[in-house]
Amino acid sequence: MSWTRRPLTVLAVGVLLVGAVGCGSGDAPGGEASPSPAGRLLEDQDKEGRPYREVEAEGAPDVGIEVQPDRSGGWEVRLTVRNFRFSPPGAAARAVAGRGLAHLYVDGRLVARLRAPEHRLPPGLVGHGTHHVTARLYADDGTVWAVDGRPVESTADITASKPGPGVRPSGAVRWEVGVPVVPGVGARRGVAAAVASGAAAGQGAGALLDAGVESGGRGSPDRVGKAS
């Protein structure tokens, strides 16, 4: 009987030792930490010094942008997002996967922070010529959502021109192009050229951009500046 009991005792002790080693290995100092569900911070930053937050391409946030002139001289901006939800005002300043807000830029200058997919650029903010309107997605802690080291953003190129001879300044517009040319996550660009008459040409656009003015948005954007 004593011969049969010893192997069982040794076996039981061996099982306990293996279990102890298995439990301790996950908590050992210097062990590799599991990836955060909200991605990882990169050394890259945007122009305001906000770091990029890298996430996997599968299931990553994505954004598209469409910009159209309206009859009152402004520009209607509409964002289309995937795997992303806009956080309400007052949201906690922490990164949550697939949540946050969008920063809207005109020619690289921040003009609005959006917590909804629609916004209106006021008359005069966009002057004559071609301009770049960019929407970039941010987490609520201020970091930039990124995939493959590039920010999750989309850009539309718009062109506002003076009305031709004999055209009344009625604010009417004519669209030429409005299609994205490089789909997918990251620095995606769209092309949208508009020929606008009358008020769409705008005056004093440079001063308004320098002041970072934002007004008339329908997406409850955070104000980023006031016109002097």
C-alpha cells in the first residue's frame, strides 16, 4: 500500500508546483504588458504637439469629408465616420477605442472642434482660390487616432472663384468635381471644386482665419477663437 501512495503524493505536489509557476509568470517584473484596447502612443505628433495613438487597421476609426457651398456664401461640411462615435461635450479626458471628436482645419489652420458630423463654415472664412479642408479624428484625451503611423483624416480640396462677367451675385454655385481619390484609413484626400458667385467669394478671409473664428456650426463644435 505504501508503494501506491507515494507516486500519488508526488504527482499532487508536481501539479501544485506547475500551477504556481504558471500563475507567477504573468505577474513577473519585466514581463511584456498586454496591448491597450485604446492603442499605443507614438513619438509622432501633430502641429499642436498632440501625440499619435496607434491602433490596428482592422476595426480602426475612419472618416470621410464632403464640402459643398451654400447659397448664403458659406460652406456645408459633412463627415462620414466608420468605427467611430462622437463623444458628447464634457466627456472624460481619456482615450476610449472608437470614441472622440474631429478637428476641422482649413489650409492647416484649426477652425473648429466637432462633436457631430455636420458643420457650416461661415461666409468669408474661405477666400478666393483653392483651399484644403481637413477633418482629423482625435480621442477625448487629445491624442490623434492613427493607423500605420498616419493620422486618421480626410481632406477635400475646394475652389471658390469670382463670378464671371454678366453673372449676378446671387450666391448660386456650380459643382465640377466631388469624389474621393484615395479611399481608406489615413491621409485620405477628396477633390471638390466649386465655382461660387457673389457672397461665396467672401472678404477678409485672412483675418478670420488668423483669428481662428468658428460660427454657425450645426454640430455643436467647441469654439477655438473669436474674430477681432
